[in-house]
Amino acid sequence: MKFLHTLFAPLLSAAVALATIVPVAAHAQDSKPVKTGYLSVNGVNYHYQVHGKGEPLLLLHGGLGDFDMFGPVLTELTKTRQVIGVDLYGHGRTALTERPMSVVDMGDDMAQIVKQLGYDKVDVMGYSLGGGVGFRMAVQHPERVRRLALVSAGYAQDGFFPEMLPMQAQVGAAMADMMKDSPMYKSYAKVAPRPQDFPRLLDQMGAFMRKPYDYAEDVKKLAMPVMLVYGDSDMYRPEHIMKFYQLLGGGLKDAGWGREHMAKNRLAILPGFTHYDLFLAPALVPTVLPFLDGKSNTASWAQQVNEGK
């Protein structure tokens, strides 16, 4: 099991770090969907579920997981938000087709799903692979995205620590048998329309991760407010995280006493978390939700003095 954890650490979200995926999936059942079903989009039969009431939030899971992995995060979000969950292409209840794994294609798909469900515009929060999909959706269909929160997601392949790239390149169907006892396989087999497709999913994920990419120029195109969230022990290099924020216009100058030079975009580093447990961090929702609601966590010193606080 330790070998599996080490080998799958580089997955854009092999996330559920062997000890957490099963209890998280069980916890997710605490929230009953108000609507669920399938939507056919660009040749893929996507499973979706809608939870809660309030402003719509599209919540996108990580690789080799499914929507159920959010568990307690979903419980907190649905207190004030209507959460739309989608099992991404080839994951969970959404079956593979012959189409390659692509965040660009899934970005288009998510925009169509939002439209088919009757939403004009939604906030988007994506973790890991889901962050990549949310990013592409925002770049390709900005009219559908009000605010964007990217949790442990990068904009270029060189954002990973370099020792991870050879491990990513090894991912493929040959690993399927040794993973039969892993929570990643067991969670997939529990809900997938064709559990026998798991080796194909590994092949697709491996091929996807071996392709170089750099979306730096697309980062600059994002006009909606964006928040980046990472763990202080994340799988992305600190230099990459900072460059991502700077490409968004943040971290370039002092904000000023009255925040007159503060960028509209946000960066959060949560202490004591890695890529593999960040999506479960108790601090995640209180960190991201004020941003998604268009609020500041606190007033500036000048505002507090002026208001006599």
C-alpha cells in the first residue's frame, strides 16, 4: 500500500490518499441530492447531482475520485449554496468513451452541463484535476463563470516538483491488478457503469499526464475574480504557485494602507496540508466561501479606525 501511495502521489489527484477515500464517500451520503441524473454532452453521458439551495456553485473533484470525495466540504457548502456536482469524464458514474482525457474538452463539457441545467452563470470550485477543468471552462466560456476557486491546481506541467514527472509517466493499465485492493479501485468499482474499464482509465490518465502543457497566456485572459488555494506542503513548487498568482495580477506591489493597490484575486496557503488531504481541510470552506460570496474576511485597519472599532 505504501508503494501505491508513493507511485500515485503525482496523479492530478490520486488524492484520496489511501486512508481517506472510503470514509469520505460514506460521509457524502449525509447530503441527499435535490436532483440527480445524466446529461449527454459531446458524446459523453455525464452523471450529475444537485445539493442544497442558494447561489449555484459547480464543484469539481480530483482525478481517480468522484463527486462523493468532497464529503464534509459538501456538507458545509450546502448550508448556503446550491452545489452542482459532476463526475468527470471516465470517473465515478460517468463512463469512458473512445475520447482521450482532456481538460480542454471537459471545460467545454462543463459549460454545456451548466447551460442544460438552466444556469446562466455559476461560481466554480475545482480541486486538482477538477481545478484544471474549471480553469479551462473559465478560459473557454467566461460568460458561464462568475468566480473561480482553484484548489491545488497548476497552469503548467513544470509546476510539479521535477521528481514527480517520471512517476506520472509510468501510470497505465499495467498497474490495474496491483490496485485491486486500493480504495481508488474499490470506490470506482462501486459506482462505475463498467468497472472493467479501470485499466483503460489508468491508460487515459497516464497519456493525459505525459502531455506537456503551459497555459500561462490563458491565465492572463481570466477577467473574473480568481482564488488560488494550496497546502504549504503541496505537490506544486512554491515558485510556480507564486508565478500563478503574479500572472493573475497579485503579489506585484504593496497593497497600501487602505488596500488601494490590492489585487482583486486571492492566494491562500493552508498550513499543515498536502495535495492529498487539502480538499478535506476544515479551513477550506471558510477560506474560499467569503471570496465566492464577494466578501472580504475582514475590514482594513483604516476602515476599522474610521468606524470606531
